[in-house]
Amino acid sequence: MDSQNLCVGKVAAVFALGAGASLFFRGRRDLLDLTGDENPGTWRETGSLSRALLCLITGVCLLFLGWLYRLLFSPLEILKAPDDVGYIAEGGRSKAQAANEIRRRRKVGDLPPVYPNGWFRILDSHLLQRGEVRNVSVVGEQVAVFRGQDGKAYVLDAYCPHLGANLAVGGRVVGSCIECPFHGWQFEGNNGKCVKIPYTEKVPEFAKVRSWPCCEVNGQILIWFHCDGEEPQWTVPELQEIKKGEWVYRGRTEHFINAHIQEIPENAADIAHLNHLHTPGIVSGVDLRYTNSKTWEFLRHDWKAQWEPESEPNKHCSKMLLKHGITVFGRHCSLLDVDVVARQVGPGVVFLHFEHSFLGRGVILHCVTPVEPLLQCVSHIVFYQSNIPPVVPKFILRAECTQFERDVMIWNNKKYISKPLLVKEDSAIQKHRRWFSQFYSGNSPRLQHQRDTLDF
């Protein structure tokens, strides 16, 4: 629907520009008549059709220049809804209908706990201005994320303990507090304590909401989740290139995936899938029914990868070394070779470091945030060298998006198998599962065996 509205808006803009130009030139003609220009008939002689055509061409050219400017200089932002990617709509069904049908009938398998302990991205920093509040869903909870007048980001449980109003819907930021829209109770961002009730002199000591540990790093706001309420056990590294402005923001993508969170990072250890699922060129698209079409087989991706967990004191981290090459008409094009180091920090944050011989260096921040037990929000945010033309990191992000959406089609339709049938070449998968298990505790929440009725 949004894309249709956008297209209608563009067409309307063309006609508006044409009409505006027509009025301008008509006004100019009237002015020439009034001022006694010696050749007032020159404009009339061009004819109404020619003038309309000229105005239309002018409008199209202006739109093209705007599109070209956005292509070359504006950040690339691709935001997909939960039913946009990974589902096949057939028999007259919409994508939403296909997605909901698959969600209901799919067998989920014997799942691990649904929310691991760790840091999770909830918002990009530039999307939360001073004095602004947002409602966010994360690990099955509703939280109010707001930026105080001191410039610091805070995260509290969304529901007021008084009568249950949502603090993020109509709530007002007052200093470093958020004010409930229902009765004006104010809660401190640092600890969640109620510091003011407008109609009483004494605030009860027990009046408070849950305050979530949070941090703001690399242009992102993250919260810490631990099922037992333990304090953060590690920090998310801050990239100095981003802090110093050497790498700048060039765009982001956002997808929602109907799968268990562990399925997504496990891809790093599944080396075999790279040379099957991701070998077809990006021009082949994302629909797995057609990616192996002979039309596009002249372009192929080559992958060499290795995954290993890190040791103490960084046992919560793992690293994937990836070499990517491209073959065109059977010939390897070495100029397009890219080295990628994917370092995962905890269950929800991955740093994809890119380095190319002449296209420069940068990073894609790959973040997985559990919204519900089987609904993950996955974002890719790219920061790249400021002296490299923006079209380069935007192309890399677009290519990453295409390859990623092929995985989405798998994840949205697959079953989790707790005891998979593996061959010796799949040994890294079991190693990854043992590494990932450290993020679960005895009290980690598990999927409740019930079907909700909420549809996309």
C-alpha cells in the first residue's frame, strides 16, 4: 500500500509541477502583453500542446534529479513488514493471508528457551530526539523508551502501576522523568521510582516501575535482558571509527522473521548453506523458486568461511572469517573480492567488518531483537568511510539485503530440529549450539504451547 501511495504521489507531483510551470509561463505571457512586448505572439505560436509537453518534461526532469540525488547521497533505508518477505502468495491469497496460514500450520519443533540473556537493540539513536518517547515491543514486553532533557536515553516498563496506562502513548518527558498521561504521575528514568503524584503530598516508597539497564553505543540504543534479573555481564564494544566520525551512517534495513532467535546466528556456523543458497548472483532475486534460473547463471558468488568461538574473557563472542568473490562468465573477478570479519557479541549483536582493496572499509551492525517468542526484528545498519562515495556502501547494503532475504524465506517456513541429522562437515553447527547455550539459564522463558489469534 505504501509503495502504491508513493507512486501515486510521484505522478501527482509531475502533474503539479507541469501545472505550476504552465501557470508561470501563462503569467509571463500576460505580463508581456501588458508591457507591450514587440513579439507577444512568440509564446502563443508554440501551441498549447507543446507548452503542456514542455511542462511535463520539466516536471519529469525535476523528479529524476531528485531521485538521482537520493540515490547518490541519501542513506538507503529498506523497512519490511512481517509479511513482506519469505512467503509465497498463491491462489489469489495476499501475502498477509499466506503468512498467517503458514504460521498456524507450521510445526515449530522442540525449541530452546525463547529469550536468551544479553544485549538487544531496540532503537537507532537518531530516531529518538530529546524529549521524545516511543513504545517498543521486546522479549514479549512493552517498554517506554524516552530521551530525557539531559540527552540520555532511558527504558522503563510501559505500563503505569497506578491504573495501567501506557506511559509511551501520550506520556510526556519532564527532565529525566516520564509523566503518565492518565493522572500525571512522574517516574524517574534512572531507577523507575515515582517522584511526583500531583494530587498527593507523599509518594509511596514502593511506587515504581521496572527500569531496564540500557546503553547507547555505535548510534544504537540497547537494553539488557536477563531472566534472573542479573546485571550486565559484558559490554558492547564501541567502534572508534564511528565515535570519531571517520565512518558515517549510510543506511539501514529492517526485517521481521517468524522463527526462533537461535536460527539466525546459527547461519554463521552453517558453512555448507553458503555455497548452495547464496551462490546465485544477487540479480537472481530472493524468491528461491527462481534463484537458480539459467538466465542469471553467468554471475556467481564464491564463498570461503570459517567459524570459531572465542575464549575467556570473551567467551560470549564468536568470529566468522568470510572471503567473498564473484565469478562472471566462469572467470574470477579478483577486483571484487571482499574480506568480511563477522564478530558476534552475545546473542543479539554482530559486527560485519568489510574491507576492500579500493572500495574502502566499513561495518554493518547486524542486530537480532526478539519481539515475541517466534518473531524477531533484524536490522542491518551500515557505517562506512566518509571519503567513499555513498553509493558504494548503499550497494553493499542492498546486496546484503538480497542475500539475507533468501535466508528469511528459509527461516519463515522451517522447523527447528533439536537433534539434527548431521555429517562431519556440519560439525561447526553443533559447536555453535554449545556456544549459544551459555545465554540460557534455568529460568529462561520457554514457548507456551498455545496459538495466539493475532494476524499480520
